[in-house]
Amino acid sequence: MSKVLVTGGAGYIGSHACKALRAAGFTPVTFDNLVTGWRDAVKFGPFEQGDLMDRARLDEVFAKHQPVAVMHFAALSQVGESMSEPGLYWRNNVGGSLNLIEAAVAAGCDQFVFSSTCATYGDQDNVVLDENSPQFPINAYGASKRAIEDILRDFEAAHGLKHVIFRYFNVAGADPDGEVGEYHQPETHLIPLMLDAIEGKRAALTVFGDDYDTPDGTCIRDYVHVCDLVDAHVLGLKWLEDGKGSRVFNLGTGSGFSVREVLDHSRAVTNRAVPHEIGARRPGDCTKLVSGSSRAVEELGWQPERSTLDQMIADAWQWHQTGHYDG
């Protein structure tokens, strides 16, 4: 089977991508430094421990496995941290990605699927964001991802590196088979934090701000199921294999939910109230981010079948009760 190098393959989204690649007939090769990923999440192909800042290690892995493509998830991704430590994000996300891209080109690996983010669009309220929306990131996380998109375009012009860029919104849920799931240390994502609070594993959930210009005062986000998300990445890889050109796709559902609505749905799914309190706004948080994803549906044939809020919470709840990695 053809091999695909999956950076960050021991993390939340990357591990689900490895499972989807395996099911599609590829051998995923996980490249991860295990700073935020988990060795127990590597279940679907070979594992190579290493850091994107180590170019020699990257060259070694490309030579050993000769992947036909790269699927790049590895990145620092905490918005608040990126506001207080921007240098960390520019150095790690952009510098590491540049090393990876140069190593891929040197190895003759000319197909690249990149995990970008809706954070490149910045705070554009009351707008359904599509792939042609202007990019005005308001934090170093979003800015670093936009910079990598620019690098990919430059490397296509200079070296023929074909790429698919996915800008996606809030990822949620877990593998319904329970093989992999969402687990961060520290945890920063709303749904697992909420489920921890339900189970008494942490103090009350903090809702960051209830004075936004939304119907209930809390931020609105577009949520997409992780399994739907990684299915799109496999479709993006096949898009490149079919010889189609480089392309950008948004991934979301077009339906936004406020934090309060997520809490209400969680109570309905788990039959437990969510202990919570209201805190101050976080620097860098946008009021509303909602995706227009018709291009992915029309051109890739993508169908986000599990991306209802209740299904995402239910799958996350199942994983939360049975799954956590040992670390």
C-alpha cells in the first residue's frame, strides 16, 4: 500500500486521519514528537518519533518510507497562548512547516494536504465565510497558518508542489468505534471540558464572556465531526492523486451554535446539567465564525454525515467514559 506521512498523527485529528487513511487503502506513517500527542493513539501504521524542527530526522523518515503524500496536522493551536507567546507560534508552526515542505520537495514527494484553520479569516461577524473571504487573522495562531498557506503557494510555483488546504472550524466528536478520541493535556476544547465538568473531573466550566453581540451573549462557532473532517482529507488526497490542481476548501456545516446552546444540547444528550460559571472574554476570541462549505460538497463530494451537535456530543461522551489514553 502507498504510504502517507501524517505529521501530528498521534494527536486528536491526526489519529482519526490515520484510521481513515488505513480504511482507504493507504499506510499512514505517523511523525510526532509526542509533546501533545499520545503514543497509544498510533494504531494504524508505523510510528516515527521526531520533531519538525529537525530537518535531518525528516530527511531520514522520507528516505525510509518514501511516502506519496504528506498530511500535515502538527501545530501548536491554542489561541490564548498564541496571543501571549507569538514567537513560539511563528517559530514552531511556520519554521517547522517550512522544514517539512522543503524535505518533501527534496524527497520528490509532491502531494501535500494541509490542516489550516478558520482563524485565518479573523473576526468577521454575521458573515458566512467561504474560501474567497478575506483573511485578516487576529492572533498569531491564525497568522501562522495563513503564512504556511502562502509558503505552499510559493513552493508550487517554484517546485510544482501540489496541495490541498483545508480551513476548518471547531472540530468535535470521536471515533464511534472507540479506538481513538479527543484527549489533550491541558484540555482547552469546549466539549471535553464540558464533559469533564459533568463528571466532576474538574471545577465548573468557565464560559468566556456572555456579553458578545449574539442572541444569548456567548460566542457562536461552527462545529464539524472529526470523522467527517478526516474523510474530507482523504478526499483531498484523492483529488491530488487524480491530477487535479491545488485547491482550498472550508470544512464546516454552515450552522453555528453558541456556547449556551452547546451546554443545553449536552444536558439533553447526557441527561446531566453542566456546572458552569461566567468568566471574562479571552483575548483573540471572535464573536462568530460560521463556514460556507459548499465547495467541498460540490467538488470533493464531501458529505458531513455525523456533524449534528447531538451526534458529536454523543460520540465524545462515549469516548469520554471509556477511552482516555494512558499517556
